[in-house]
Amino acid sequence: MKPIVVVSKCLGFAHCRYNGEIIEDPFVRRLRDFVEFRPVCPEMEIGLGVPRDPIRVVLVEGRLRLVQPTTGKEFSEQMNGFAEAHLSGLAAVDGFLLKSRSPSCGTRDVRIYNETGNVLPSSKRQGLFGAAALARFPLLPVEDEGRLKNFLIRERFLAMLFTLTRFRELAGEPTMARLTSFHARHKLLLLAYNEPVMRQLGRVGANEGHKPVAEVFREYGRLLPLAFASPPLASRSSPLAVRPSPSWLLALGFWPLTCLRVRSASRSASSAHGSSGSTNPTLRNRSCSSPIPKN
Ligand code: SF4
């Protein structure tokens, strides 16, 4: 099962930006083979054509409004209405990949203006559609293409996206045996992100209270996203860190991160044994010569 990802349509799917442009993002393009994209352009959906005069988020009497400065028109109600209808109509979704800085799609870095047209200081916030997505799906990975240029943010986005998707697939046919196997398969990944949550998940999966399977899955599914709430452990010196290297991570350009971990673990193993080379044949035989992808 491929993850279902709602994506801003202008990120390589249509010439729908206000000026008729399209943004070719190499990472979005690379992801196409691995996820099921659901492109959407909220501004076109509320009837704004292409090309169109730009819109912006303006703080008016303590409320954020979507305004088109050249015409003085406001589109807040239309945008909020569309966001509510669109997001509530999604039968299944595993994540969002939205356009940075957009007054509609932005998730964290949107400029907010005051009524006189000045940018408010320290006002980087969400666009209206981005805010609605974050509010409705607080436990899903919601990122923008700008932040995903950071490899650590990208890795967390992918790890969370694919793990939650596999769990969604599992929950379609819930059995305790399948849950046990899922937990065993993801244990090291979860350990790298959040050990307390990993252990909590283990206890839920052990089901010592003999709860009904549906209840166990509900509890496991509620906890699982929390494991990715913060970045993985900063230390890469544990040999554990090299083990969860699924093929999709490599295919998506994560070889450099894996190499860093291998090198770090290798150095650690070397110093532990007081020699110049690792005594661990797995670490010793790994090559890190793959080029670092541009994006
Ligand atoms: S950022 Fe969002 S609203 Fe703006 S053009 Fe792209 S998809 Fe459309």
C-alpha cells in the first residue's frame, strides 16, 4: 500500500500559481513512484483563476483574513469552507506536502500583514488551508517543500509517513499476531526516535490485560504518531542506528544519512576495540561512496 499524500498542485502537477507558473521540486518528483499523490489547489478551487492578482493573509481585528489587496476582496470564508469540505471528504490520508510561504497552503512560514500593508514582525504563521490541515490532522506528517530540503526533517517526514501507512494497512485486517510482527519490525526505528513511546507501544502490543483486538489497535494507533513527535536521537553512535535502513530510504536519497550513521558507528566500534578499523564485518564492508543527491 502506498501512502496517500495531499500535495499542493503547483508543486509539479499544474501551472496554477498566481502568475501561471509551476514549481518543479526534485524531491516531490522523486516521491511520485513511492506515494499516491492527491494534488489540490485551494485557490483555484474557490474560483480564483490563472493568472490572478496575489492574495495575502491580513490580521484584521485579531482575525486572520485572506485578502486580495488590488481588488480589496476577501476570500476567508470561501477558503475556510473549501478546506473544511475537502479535508472532511478525504476517505484516507497519510500526510500532507504543501507549498511553503503560500497564504493558502503554507504550514509555518507565511507572512502576515497588517491593515496598512506592512509585514508584522515575527509573524510567520500558517496559510488558511495549511492551518486547517494541521488542525484536522495533528498526528499526521504535514510539511512543506521548503522545510523538506533539510535532510533531518525529510527523514522524519518519510519515516513517519511510511510507518503510519503500514499501520493503516495492518489495521485493515487486525490480528494480535500481525501487530506483534509489526512491532518487532519497527522496534529499532521507534527506538531511534523515542524509547519511552516504543516501550509503551510494546506494552500495548503485549496486551497483558487481554483487551479486545480492536481496542488494542486503537490504543497502538493513538500512540504510534507520538513516537515521531521529536527528531531521532542526536547520537548516531549506536550500531542500532544503522539497522533500520529500508530500501525506500535509500531509494529516496537517504544514503548519505545512512553513511553518516555507519561511519559514526564504525568509529565508535573502532575506538571500543582500540584498533584503526572496525571489527564488525557489517560495518567494515559498507561503502559510503554514493554521491550526495542535490536534493
Ligand atoms: S500554493 Fe496552494 S493555492 Fe497557491 S498555487 Fe500552489 S496549490 Fe494553489
